[in-house]
Amino acid sequence: MKETIVDAQTLDEATRGKLLSLFEGRLSRQMLLNLETCSRCGLCTEACHAYASMPLVRHAPAWRAEVVRRIYKKYFTAKGRLLPRLGEARALTGSALEELGEAAWTCTGCRRCMVYCPFAVDTQQIMSIAKLLLIGAQAEPEILTMLADVSVSRGENVESIREGFLAGIKRLEGQVVEKWKSQAGRTPIPTEVVGADMLYVALAGAHSIVPAAAVFNAAGENWTLSFFEAVNFGAFVGDPAKTRIILERIVSEALRLGVKEVCICECGTAYRVARQLSVGQPFEVVSLTEVQARYLRQGRVKVRRLPGTFTYHDPCQIARNAGVYEAPREILRAVAGEYREMSPDPLYNWCCGGGGGLVAMGEDTLEFRMKSSRVKADQVRASGADILVTACENCHTQLEDLNRHYGLGKEVRFLSALVAEALEAD
Amino acid sequence: MTTLYSLILGPMLYLAVGVFLAGTAGRVWRMLRSPAFGVSLAIHVPGQAGRKGRRGWISVRLLAVRDALLLPTVLRHNAPLWAVLMLFHAGLAVLFLGHLELVADIPVLRSFPHGAFTGKGAVGLTMLFCLAYLGARRLGSPVRELSVPEDYLLLALLFLTALFGAQMAWARSWFGYETVTAADYRAWLQGLLAFRPEAGLAGVAGAGHSFMLAAHVFLANVLLMVFPFTKLMHAMFTFALNAIRRGWPA
């Protein structure tokens, strides 16, 4: 993380005022309900993978929420001003910011705790205040802000990246043709197709583009590849303005091309953000998993079964937080030699431990990610499957790290790659 | 002493109800005038997708009310806690009706014959057990570390209010059942409703166990006054939050 602009205890009045103004800006109706309602029953503690793996109270969702709630009580409630000790109201100081940092960057925003809470308190929402205050104090993880700024800059300078982007796509087309000759079509990876039915928004990297292209082409989809990467680092770092700007690039492109659907690649946060913030647009936001399941249902692609025993990790932002449960199972029922559920109820699937920007922070968070996800490793091991499948880039990276760290001996695969591999030639 | 009783059983009770109503309305008003977040914050349950249209939203609301009243998430993850919470809240509902019956007959409850507070303190005792359980649970880790002073003070306040309330049946027997009758309570409470607090005061403030009534009402007054400013507001906010979890439109 960056060196903060505050020391451990003090915070100058101007900075505190600025941070409290940021805080106040987040006090929507929903946020007030979240901040006003916890009874501290502690039921959420066992819901958190970090607490379940390392039973320290500071990893309990209610504790994380209290770190923010105490500051809220101090500055935004009469009780906190008059009787601060009753609710342990806390001044916004440098050390309070440190606590906010620990709370925010040990929470993956999986919202499993919300499934346990009798009042449905949304810890991820409350953590968004913590992240915003850290940005305001320039104490957020620098890498995430840098990545968000690169995304913003890319949107502002499309013309300057056009040549390089198209040249890169040409090279990837070779890979599509080489592996999927019969499905590749005349333009294996189309770009800038005005009037296309679907805009596919991928991640940087062949793994996110080549297999997806093979399946789109096999299904005869009228699609076009976005100039922009789907990942929204603005959402990871917790900056609402940058989140919107980064998404806006894709929305503008979709409107310019006149597409009916925007298909988001295997990136949980990108999918949830795009779906949430694109309500009312003249296009639908769908996940790659939903699209591929639709092709199978409609008989637009033919697949064979792949050998092995498979299990599926439901990415929190795609399943619990966006409702895509059935589509991946439809796919796996079609392509998996044998399929085993990882959790009896996917709603309660453990988070992989890498969400909320933790994976994007790389080595800085590796030790915590591994320790806090022991329960996930146990769950994967207990599935008895050989091949661990998921549909989110973050989850994939984290699961590979867990696989190595805990010696699980699994093969970690993207769901879309399985579909591409299972494609049968016409 | 009589002056103190008359203050507690009259002006303070008005003040408490006033603070409760104004405070609660103020808190709810603050919520309503705050901007909406603008996007769905639903938790999606497998097999429950596609609740759209008017009928869909009605079912979402019904599910949210069920979640708020029956606490299915607590039942799934901590059955003993669920049993205690259900017992406690059901007890609250029964006591609420019992207190209403002290003011006036409720026709639907008159369908079966019963006296005032049929349980004779048993409901209050059950609630004391529940509150003791919640208190003991709060003293164990990790709930202890999560707790703030307000949590203990509210538990103590609820416990004492229930204790002095539940004791009333026994206290009446200690000092003679006929010293304060249900009719005396009704006269006092109806006097309060008619803004003539002194009208029925003599019947309830001059008995041997009046100090227990005064203590019960004093504690209940305090409870009413702190209600809007504490986590007790979950009684209202839980419906909205559960609706949001169920996909209530932002």
C-alpha cells in the first residue's frame, strides 16, 4: 500500500473533513439501513471463510462492519455525539484508517455473511465506505489505482491503441484457426462490426479470447470483440467514479455498434458491475457462461464428453450476487465425464478468497489469501474431483494458488475453455 | 412517594410515548429522504430467478416478511438461538396484546374466556429465560468481542422491565389480590388515553405493590425513550433490509 498522508494517530482537520464528506456521500437509504441495524449477534462470524480458516475476531464480518459503524456513530448520529461510549463511537484518526484498511482488504466482498445475517446486513456495502475513505486518504493499494487509471486512460486514447490492438488480434486469429479449423469462419475474431448481435468483452490475454471465439464461431454468432478489457479495477479499489468511467467505455462502444447483447467474459466483478450499472440500456448484459449454455440448449454447438471427474466453483459475483447458478451446470452436464457438486447448496459455496481485488494485489496478499482460504482448499479436496472448473479470472488465479499451496493436485480449468475443447467438428 | 409514582405513571409515560413516536418517525423519515442506492443488492437463491412483474414483487415482499418474522437463516445456522429468539419475540407479541387488553377488551380475543394476563407471569418468566440466554451467549467469544456497552445495557433494561412486569401477578398475591384489580388498571390507562392521568391514579398508586408497578412502568418508559436511538430499531428496519436481500427494487 501507499505511504499514507497521515501518521498513526493524528489526522488534520481538513483531511478529516474531506473524508467525512466522502463518507456522507455514501449514505444512501440502503447504506443507512446497513449501518443502523446490526444487533451484533455474531451469526455472521462462521459465514466468513477468513474467520472459518483463522478464527480471529477481526475477521468476523460484524467486526469489519463495526470498524466503519463506529465512525458513523461518532459523526452522523446524535447518540454517538452525546454518549460515544455506549456504542463505542470512534473518531476518524490515523489509527482508525489503519483499522479501516485491515477490514476492507481482508474482505473479498463475497457476501456469504449476508446469507447468514437475520437482518441481511450487507458487509460489502459497508466496506465500500472503508475503501472510499482509504482512497480519500491516499492509503488505498497503489497497484489497484494504477490499474484503474490505465483502464481509464485506455478509454480516453482509443485511437492511439487501435493499431497495436488489431495487430495483436490478427496473431490470435492464427491460434483460433490452428485449433478449430472447421469452426473458425472467415473472420475468426471480428472487431468493430456495426450491427453485430453481440459485443464480447474479454480480458487481456489469449485464454480469454481464443476459446470464446471458437465457440461463438461454431454457434454461428454474429459477434464482435470489444476494444476494451472487461475487468473493472475501479470496482476493486472501491472508486465509484472510476468504476463508472471504466464501464462507460464499454457502454459507449455497445451503443455505437448497436449490439443487442454485451457478453462479459469470465470475470465475476466485471459481469456484476456491468449488469448492475447498465439497467435501462438498449442491450442486455449476459455472461459468457450463460451464452454458451444457451448455445447448448438451442443445439447451436455440439460437444463431446471430456474424460475425468469435474467439480465447479461458483464465483460469488456470478452466482450468489448475480444469480447464474444453472448455466454452468448445464454446460458441465454436457461436457463433463463425471460431475460432482462442490457444496450441497451452491448458495453456501465458500468464497475462493481472492475476490475484492485481493488477487489483483498479487504477492502482497498471497500469504493472507492462502491462510484465509484453508476452508476452500478443504472443500475442493473433499469434492474428490480431478478437475476444478470455474468461470472467473480472479477465482481461477486464486484456486491455482491454493492448488499449489495446499498440494491439492487438481487441474484448474476455465469453463469456457472446456466448452471450446469439447467442440465437435461439423 | 406518591408524587414520584404519579410522575412515573403520568407525565413520564406521556413523555416516553412522545419520544418513542417522534424518535421512531424521525429515524424512518431520515431513511426515506435519503437517496436510493440505485442498483439491485439482491442475494440470488438458486432456483428463485426471474421474479419479475407485479406478482413477482408481491412474492418478494412476502418472502422478505417471512424472512424477517421467522428468521430462517438463524434456524439453519443456530437452532437453539432461533428457538430462543422465536420464544422471546412471540412472548413480546403476547405481552403486547395482554397490555392492550388492560386498556380495553379486544373482541377477537374475547372468543375464549380469560382473565387479565392469563399466563400470570409465565410469559414474562419465559422472556427472562430468553434474555438470560442471550446475555450468557453475549459473554462468550466471539460475541463478547463484537459487543458494545449498548448491547449489555439494553439486555439489562429489558430483563429488569420483564422482571418487574412478571412479578406483578405474584406481588398482587403478596399484598392481596383485591388491592388493585384489572378494573383499576383499566381506569388508570383509560384516564391516560383521555389525557386525565390523575383520574384513575388513586386505584393503582396507593396499593402495597404499587412500587412494583411504578418500577415496571419507569423501566418501560426508559425502554420506549431509548428505542428509536438504539439497535432496537431493527424491529422496523429488518423488513426493508430483508426485502433488499430478496431483490427489492433499488
